[in-house]
Amino acid sequence: MHGLSSLVLLGTYALQSVLGRPDASRVQGEIYKRSVDTFVATESPIALSRLLCNIGSTGCYAAGVASGIVIASPDSTNPDYFYTWTRDSALTFKEVIDTFAYDYNTTLQTEIENYSGAQAKLQGVSNPSGDLTDGGLGLGEPKFNVDETAFTGSWGRPQRDGPALRSIALITYANWLIDNGYTSTVTSILWPIIQNDLNYVAEYWNQTGYDLWEEVSGSSFFTIANQHRALVQGATLASALSKSSTAYTSVAPEILCFLQSFWSSSSGFIVANINTNDGRTGKDANTLLGSISTFDPAVGCDEATFQPCSDKALANHKVVTDSFRSVYSINSGIAEGTAVAVGRYPEDSYQGGNPWYLCTLAAAEQLYDSLIVWRSQGYIQVTSTSLAFFRDFDSSITAGTYESTSSTYTTLYDAVSTYADGYVNVVATYAATNGSLSEQFSKTDGTPLSAYDLTWSYAAFLSAANRRDGISPASWVGTGDAVPGTCAATSVVGSYTSATSTAFPASQTPQSGYTTTATLVPTTTASTSAKTTTTGTQTSTACAAASTIAVTFDDLVTTTYGETIKISGDIAALGDWDTSDAIALNANSYTSSNPLWSVTINLAAGQVIQYKYINVATDGSVTWESDPNHTVTIGASCATATTISNTWQS
Ligand SMILES: *[C@@H]1O[C@H](CO)[C@@H](O)[C@H](O)[C@H]1NC(C)=O
Ligand SMILES: *[C@@H]1O[C@H](CO)[C@@H](O)[C@H](O)[C@H]1NC(C)=O
Ligand SMILES: *[C@@H]1O[C@H](CO)[C@@H](O)[C@H](O)[C@H]1NC(C)=O
Ligand SMILES: *[C@@H]1O[C@H](CO)[C@@H](O)[C@H](O)[C@H]1NC(C)=O
Ligand SMILES: *[C@@H]1O[C@H](CO)[C@@H](O)[C@H](O)[C@H]1NC(C)=O
């Protein structure tokens, strides 16, 4: 009952009605990329419009909701999610702001500004966790009423991921404003809100709180990972605004140090909650969500920050997703290495304890993130830690580094790509036929369950779909903190002041010539991804990330007199592939034994670019070097200069 017929059915329905769902049967085995392509193309506009429906005051499902307030779901009965959560709202706006930063849109900009205003207000609302003026304690409150009053019922509080996630979202918008010349707007409106949240993180990160599922009081991987990210980004922003960053730079490495303790080397996975005794295995989609929410395309497979393609995060991906194979009957009989429905944690019983769309999408997204990095770095590294993950795709693989030119790389890349699409296909299979995504779907027959039109489900879909398309958020790690040899419980008592200036000036439009800091690593196939060697100096640990990098392009190519080598690429600075606007290299150091052409070009940090060299003859005729295009990440780091060494591809 599996295989081709179901797939064809899915594709056919997907084209005819809005979305197709093949009876009750799961699609297994080889997933046809095309059916997932169709689903993603159809679902993307639906997801964005329904996400916006859940935001006040104008959202179509948000009647009576204050401006800029995000409801978790329009559902007000069993479960009643007609409230606003700091976490869900921040994750939603992180996606909205990334979308906006990638493709400027005034409607989204007003939504973002309304969100900012609403958060400034909520920060000052006295609530059962405390007050803003009470050492910032009120910032740990997880949820509020939709009219911006305190929710006073009993709840799992505090939840300390909220301030971290909110500051990350607002910093992303702040960076966009700064890049476009609106620094004073950031200083007067955004910084006061962001600063309260950063101070909260620096003061309370080392105290227990409830996890993202609001059930376990302890220390949670998702929370700690995002707290680290918030302080790293916060320190960079503080420096850019000439504010003190000392509290953030002193605490961030200690949070990173603590983050390492979630890894259980004896069990080979990331334990979701520590400093607690919750009686669970510790396998939890919390850790997949933590890894994807701190994805930085510019730092490769960095282990300390548990980047999606780090060996620990991949080992963990296998353990967590495998833990759901036996607990849901819709997963039964599906072999390891083939996608399944993923829930929060295997012991879950909330609302029936079913798979969640956003957890299944997180499993996909972690793999798409990995594919982006592999394409951009041009190799896949397999270690003893990640061996079990990769053995699902190549049973004889051994630890080693597989260059993009190798057949092993192609095998692994293509298999992981198919595996990732498989998770999206699970969502395609069990989404409502009109594209609505609820919170859960039945573990026995896949029917949508629990809160309907869950905002976070839509945000999770959009994020995964962007990564599938090679679109990444801007880099945040910079040069990164070294993990201290010994961890310390350093915290800094902060000050908290209500953010009173909330009205944004009109017309904060993009500056001409602005190129997005979001990055695109094109989805070339494995065998054509380019390997580019990037060298730069990355030594210091505390410095402001450079916004512009002087990139020297060196190309070794033998030419004859009168010929000129130029560089042409996909950004304005490289002529947008128009050869008449290509940039000429110079032959100042050219010798017959070292035929070096070179040019230095200032490029905005945090972008991924594609380019090729061309040879222009005296008569103006152009010869392109052979495929593939070169792809390189202009990473955001302290380094203000970097050199890329290429050899003409003939
Ligand atoms: C801006 O985004 C909104 C919401 O998604 C959309 O309806 C509108 O068409 C977009 N505007 C432009 C100019 O793309
Ligand atoms: C932002 O809030 C204002 C005031 O409530 C409202 O008029 C406007 O429609 C909102 N903008 C968006 C895009 O929701
Ligand atoms: C506080 O930090 C120390 C050092 O990393 C760690 O051992 C301890 O578990 C942390 N406690 C909490 C509650 O975060
Ligand atoms: C989508 O379908 C579900 C039933 O599967 C229904 O409850 C919901 O109202 C529909 N939503 C829209 C926007 O049509
Ligand atoms: C190189 O980039 C150009 C422009 O985006 C594109 O048309 C071409 O297909 C790319 N080549 C390869 C091999 O991906």
C-alpha cells in the first residue's frame, strides 16, 4: 500500500484541490521531491496569511486582540490558546522579521513595529511572576491576556526563554535598521526593550525555570541555547550603539560553558532538561528546536553552539527522531533513516500525546540547515559521534571528511536531502486539506488534533521552507566565545526601566543599494556544490563583528597578452551576472609560474554569494570559466579582511 501510487495520489490532489492527503496511508520509501515541491509552493502563502491572521489588531482570527499581540491559536476551547505567549510570539516574529529582512515589505514592517510596541507594554505589566521594577522578575512571565493584561491563573512560571527569544527577534530588526541608516530609531525605541531582556538573561540564566513545554522546572537546553545567543547578539548590538556590553560579554561564555553539560557522551544525545528529576529519558524535540533556533550559516558545523550539522546535533537528531518510531502507530514499520512523525518527547501524554507539526518540521529544518552548510563548505565530516546518523544512509561509512567531489559526499548529501523532504512529506500527508496546521495530528490515523491554526506551526513551516530553499538568517556567532575550561555561575544584576518611546518614525525604508543580510546558499545539487577555501584571521574573542569585509579574490589563470580576468556574480557589487559590470582583476603579481590575478572588493558581511571568473579578450568577447559557480559565505566576524583563493575552472 505504499510507494508510487500514494505519491501520485498526493501529487494529483495537491494540484487539484488545495492540498492533497493520500487516504490514511503513509508515503514511504523514495520520496519524490516533486510532491514536496508542490506542497511547499502551495502551503507557503497559506501559512503566511494564517500566521498574520493570528496577530492583532487586524488579523482575521484576532478580533479583540491588541495591536501587535500574537495569539497562540484562535482556539478558545479545549485547549484554550486564545492568549499570547512571549515565546510563541517571539518565534513567530523572528520568522516575520527574517522574511521582511530578506524581502522588504511595508505591511510586515508595520506588523513588526506593532509587535515591538506591544512588547514594550507587556514588559511593564505587573504579573504573578513579579514586576519589571522588581528586579525585572515580571519578564519571566510566560503568557498574558490578549488585551495586554496579566494572566493570573496558576501556570508553570517563570519561563526564562521568553526574554531571550524576544531580544533575538528585536535585535534582528535593530540590525536591519542600523544597516539602513536608522540607528537613532534603534537607540530610542528598540534598545530600551532589548536591554531589559538582555539584563534579565544576564541576571537569571543560572536559575531554574519552566521549559518550553511548560511542564518541567529545571534547566532546559532550548532556553540556555537561546540565552547564549541573545547575549552574544546583544553584546554586538550594544557595541554598535556605544552602550556597555560588559555584562553580556562576561556572562555569555559562562552560558556557553553550561550549555555543554546537556550533552551526554555516555548516551550520545542532548539531554533536554537537567537540574530536574522529571523521570523522562531526556529525548525531546526541545533539542532539535534549540539547535535550529541558533543556526548560524557562517560558522560551519560548530560543536560548542550545537550547530545543526555538528556531530553532536546530528547524533541527537537520530536518537530523538528514532524515539518516536515505536510510540506512534502511524510510524510503525518505517525504517531508520526514513522520516517519521515527530512529537515533543516519547513519554508525552498532553492532549493525547500525539505528533506535532512543528516538531516534525524541526526535524526537517535541522537537516536543511546541515545541507546549506555542507554545500557552502564543500564537504561533509563524519565523526565517531555522528557515525550512527550517517550509517542510516551508507551502512559502510567510516569517520572521515568527504569532499564535495567524492561519490560518498553525493550519496550522503542526496540521502539526507531525501530524508529531510520526508519530514515535510509527513506534514503534507497529515495537514488539513485546506492547508490549516493545528498543533498535533493523531498518532493512529494522522487526523489534525488539539488547537487549530497554531501560529507556531505556521512559523515552523515557513522557516523550514526557507531553509529548504537555501535561505538562511543572518549570522550571529561572530568569532564565537571559547568555551571556558571551568564553568562559573557568573551573573550580573541588571537595571530595568520601562520602555516608553514606542512610536516608530514613518518611512524607515531600505537605503538604495542595501543588500539583505539574510543569506542564500543556492540549492545546487550535491555534485555541483563548490569548494571554496576561505582564509581570514579569527583570533580575538571580544570584538565587534565587522559589517564590511575587504574580500580579496585571487585567481590562478594563465592568460595571453590583452586578455583580462574579471569576476562576475549574483550581487550588485559583482555586477549581478552582467558581464559588462564585472569587476576586473589586476595582474600586478602575475608570473608565468604563478599566474595570479587579484582584486579586493568591500562586501557586506553575513551574505553568501555566487560568482565566476570570466576572461575578456581584446575584442570584448567573454569566456566563462566552467561550472559550478563558486559559492562563498562572507561571514560576519571580527576579521575585516579575508582572501579567497581560486584556480580557473577549465
Ligand atoms: C507584503 O506582505 C503582505 C502580507 O504577506 C502581502 O499581502 C503583500 O502583498 C506584500 N506586499 C508586497 C508589495 O509584496
Ligand atoms: C498596527 O497597529 C495599528 C494600531 O492598532 C493598526 O492600525 C495597524 O493596522 C496595525 N498594522 C498592521 C500591519 O497590523
Ligand atoms: C549554574 O551554573 C553552574 C555552572 O555552569 C551549573 O553547574 C549549574 O547547574 C547551573 N544551575 C542552574 C540552575 O542553571
Ligand atoms: C480548514 O479545514 C478545517 C477542517 O479540516 C476547518 O476546521 C477549518 O475551518 C478550515 N480552515 C479554513 C481557513 O478554511
Ligand atoms: C550559476 O549561476 C547562474 C545565475 O544564477 C545560473 O543561471 C547557473 O545555472 C548557475 N550555474 C550552476 C552550475 O549552478
